[in-house]
Amino acid sequence: MLAQTVLVRKNTALKFALLGPIDPATAKVGDDVPLRPALPLVVDGINLLPTDDVVHGRVTKVKDFNKKCGYREVDFDLNQISFADSTVAKSKVFFVSSRPDVNVDMDHGSGSHAAPSDIPGAAAETLLMLPLIVFLPFAHPCWPSSVYARPANSTVGAVIAKDHRVRY
């Protein structure tokens, strides 16, 4: 049988869940961030990324937000996603919510693509957290650093950075 291909389009939105917590007190640049697809990636009826797969991101920055109180902020990215045909698609994280299974309105069943701005709620948590981040340090000099922690099962949104062909 000849191998066939499907096209995963640029800006295809993917929803992941963190497999373990990210603790800002112990995180280091380069640490592995394992994630599992919360929804399968299905393109033209072909399941390219089942929910039992694991993909790996990396901690890219650990920034001291307030050294006196030990606040630390951790950034991570998912620069690439490996497929069963051994190809790798470039990708990037655009949304992280500490809440598990945030309702992200996207249609993986048809392999549709969407820019991050097309996904309702993608910026909502960032906007809602802004007053918390800005005003909490003034309200209490040492709020617990867990405010910046990402628990297991946090929702992560990522997009495919450029068109990618996958053989099946």
C-alpha cells in the first residue's frame, strides 16, 4: 500500500493538558513539560494525534517576580510536535489556564484551523488575571507563590506554526 498524506494547516489549534504540575519554586530552564492531547487531532478522518500520546514542551524562562517573597514566574513552550510518521511540526503555545479542561471552542474533528484570536476565552484568563497580578503584591507583601504554579491537568492551547504534511 502506498503511503498517503494529509495536510495539517498552519494555525491549527490544539488543546493539551499538563501531565504534572509546574512548580515555580523548583522549575529550571530546560525542564521537561509533558503534555497529553485533551482532544485528538483528526484531519480528513485520520487520527494524527490520539489522546493517549504524550508530547514534550520545555521550560524556557524562570523569572523572579519578587525576590523578597520568592515569587517566580515560569514560561514554557511546545516548539514541536512529533507524529507517528516520524515527522515533526513546528508549534507554539498561545494559551495556558490553570483550570483543567477549559472549554476551548475549536473543531478538531474536521481538522479545521484557527488563529489563537479565533478561540473564545483564549485571552480571557490572561485579562482576568491581570488585576490579580497587578494588585495582589500591594495587598499583601508575600502572597503564596502557588498563585503562579500550574497544576497537573492545566489546559494548554498550542497552534501549528506552519503547514505540515503527515504520512499515514
